Amino acid sequence: MIRLFTTILLLAFLPCRSQEFLGTWYMVNRSGLIEFSITRDSIKTRQLFTDFTPKDKAQQSSNYIKMVKLGDRTLLISKSQEDTLKFSATALINLNDKKYFQIAWNHPDTVTEDIETLIRIHQNDHRQLLGYYVFSEYYIDSLKQMKPLDSLSLSDFKNYLAVYIDKVRLTEKDAAEYQTGYLSVFTYNFQLISQALYDIGFNPLQNTATTEAVYDKYHNDPDVKKILSSLSESE
């Protein structure tokens, strides 16, 4: 009976919609991009400059066992890098019409001895997941056609700051609630900058130099000073 129940449980969580994650995707970071090539059993990554030319760094590859669709997340399950007899999962969230999905940075950082236990832990996790935007290769040209950063007006910058600060505070709140295994908000800061730009309609494919230029342009404005001061006081 127990074996039958386990079989039914596994059948209930057979990989679902995993093909929607297959393909080439791009994530923005401080110095360029990370390219993800996802196949049915592996993920290859390489680092690129913002113009999509590859950096002089070796491509990395890792295998995974399967994808499992749950209510608010798809688990990419693999053997633990620390102990290959155990299992870990990466949570993929918010798949948006093949435009982008997110890789959660605040899901349970758990290693288990069997896949069923790992699935149950995620089933019982009800936190709001936050994560990196990972854009489809088919959506990149559309991103490039979004408003360029050098056209960002003072009014746009204030709007951007409001969105960015909301994201920072949400991340800080989550970090305070789930401290175990949670990195500093600074770790995610550039991703929050890129997300805020995307959310207000500007090209998110930026790097540290291009975003700092905008801050340098407007940071002496009195209203901007007040906004930035309020962020500093809340930290």
C-alpha cells in the first residue's frame, strides 16, 4: 500500500510544461549577461558582455534529473553538488508568455535524501517567491526596442526610484523573515535595478556603468536626494 501511494504521488508530479523552459535565455548582471541554454536534461551557462559577445571564460554545464510543476513554481531537481546521494531544487517562477521567467532566490535552500521529500517541502512553502528575471532569446530584440536609458527624464527617474525602492523593501522584508541561507540584499541590488527599469518600460539590458551614469545625472536634484535619503534611513 505504501509503495502504491508513493507511485501515485510520483505520477501526480510528473514533469509538466517543462518544454516551455527549453531554449536559450539571458539574465542581466552587473557586468553583462549570463546565457542559459536549457535542454531536457542539462543547463549550459556562459558569461557575455552587454553586447552579447562572449567573455573569455569557460562555458559551464550541469545536469538535472527532471522538472516538476507545483502550484506557484516549477522545480528543477538535481543531485546536490555537495552530496551526490542527495537532491536539491531550483525554483522557476512566473513564466510570462515565453518572454521571461524568474529564478527564485528565496526558495527553501534544502537538500533531501529523496525527491518526494523535496517536493513536499516546496508544497508546504507558502512564502512569496522573488527572483532574477531571465529573458527568452526570442524577446531580446523587443527589449532592445524599449526606451533607451539615456532618454530617462528626471520624472522617469523618480518613477524608477519608487519602483526600485519598493523592490528593495520587499526583498529586505523577506530577508528579515527568512534569514537562514539568505544573502544580503546587496547581492540582488543590480538585478532589482534592471527589473525596475523593465517594469517602467526602459531597456533592462544594462551594466553598472550605464546605470551609474543616470544616478550621477540626477542625484543632486532635491527631490531625488530626499527619496534616496529615505531609502538609506530604512536600511
